[in-house]
Amino acid sequence: MKSILKKTLAVLLVFSFVFVFAACGKDKEKETTTAAETTVEATADQTTMEATTGPAEETTGPAEETTVPAGETTAETPGETTTATAALTLPIGGNAAQVIEFYNQYGNAMKNYKGKVTVTKTDGTVSQVNYIAMAAITKKLAQDMLPNDYKAKPTYTFVNGTSTVDGKTLSKWLPRDKSAKLSELSPTGANGVKSATCTASGSGCKIVILMNDDIVTGESAINAPAKYVSLCMDTLDMKPSDLEPFILKKASVNYTGCSIEAVFDDQGRMTKLDILTPANIKGDLAFKSLDLLKDTDITGNYKGNYTFAY
């Protein structure tokens, strides 16, 4: 019974946080280091998002909810290259639309940057069990199984968008993994944005974007993109077949508290990017018609932290 319980927990808990964010897609490409390129160690404290000040253009509303039938897929959008102009106007103190428009333009330009840039990256998931049946027996075991893999990745130097070591591409090394664009948020239309602010940072600026809750329910909750959050960061991408012979019933994923912090220099080049994507996953794990763990509630906090040196 103990071995069956451990297997059951492993399926639910491990699958829940194998986030196919930047890390998963990108790990398909071999990561290497050289004497000139070293892994940068970082701690959560070093990459904690800074508090922001300044006027905020804020809109509030109910969480966005999407019910998706099994098997639905989404089309990818081709990339767009944007270059900073000499007469750059930073949106410091601007409204939400101005801030989002700037982030889209210059963030997307970073994905397609053609000059030389060295990128440090620390990312991974920090997770916790909020509720699990038979907690006295299962909770510690479950917590031990949950991945807490937030750590530094190799440092890469890219020239013309390609690594000088192994041919890795800058576009794939940055979010979003399945898009040539960092963000496709609408500056003026419906966008799921709670607030977007821009404050001065040295000779450049710091942009902070906070998202409203974005809920996905239904048979494809574990792999369907959240309506708005997926437009600016990576979300879960698991298939029901990945769980076989188990089934996750009454599945829901709430992307809650998602945020972006990006720093740009006075030329519009990104120097720092912090992305936080908490996903609260709920559901009943079943084996055929047998319900095993009802009302399981787990949260995985994906953190991606990048710095850029030119």
C-alpha cells in the first residue's frame, strides 16, 4: 500500500510542477559552460522583486476563466523585430497603455537582439502543498516529492542571437518558449492586466506589470494556455496522456499573482527581467473509476530571473 501511495503521489505531484515554462522547452538544448562562461549562483533573496513606487494605472475585475475542451491547440505567432530609436522616450509616470506598449516593443526587441549580449539566468519552481487527503500520512511525503529546483543556469554570450558556445538561440533562452515575442498584451484592449507602472531607474526605467487572476478549467486545464497570462509568460503544458493510466478530474489551474519586472537602459535595451508565475492547481486524482486523492490543492511558484550585459 505504501508503494502504491508513493507512486500515486509522485504522479500527481511531480506532473503538477513539471512546468513547460522557459526551463522545460529550453532544457532540450544541451547546456554547457566554458572557462569563460561560468554558472552564476543566486538565491531567492537576491532575486526577490523590488517594491515599486509611482503612479499606477490600475484596473480590477473578476478572474478570467477559460473552459477548454480536450485536444484544443493554439497557433503560434511569428516573431517581430523592433529596434530602439535614437530619440527614445521612456514611459516614466505614463498610463498603463503607454507602459504596456513600451514593454511589448522593447521586450520583443530583446528576443531578437542582434548585437553581443551576455545573459545570466536563474529559474525554477518553488512549490508547496496547500491541501491533500490523509495529510497526517501524506503531506510530508508529498512535500518532499515536490520540486524546489530554483537555481542558476549556465551563463551564455549571444552574438547575432546565437550562443558562441553551442548554437543555443537567445529567443529560446528567454520566455516565452513557444513564441518569438516576449509579450503580446494589448495596450488598450482587454488584456487581464491589473496594473502597469513605470518609474525611473538610473538613466533608464523600471516597468512592473501585475496580472489579474487567470483561471483555466476543464479536461485540458493542465495544458491549455491561460487567456491573458499566456500572452506575456509561459504556462503549464501537460497532456492528459502524460498522466496515463491516471486521470485528473475536476481540474483547475489558477494563475494568481503573476508579475513582470523589467529594467531598461536609456537605449531601450533590457538589463534585467524578473518573471513570477504562481499556479494553483486543484483536482481529484483517479485511477479509472477509482478516486484516490480528492480535492488536492498545490501551488507551484515559477520564478525566472535574467540579467543582460552588453
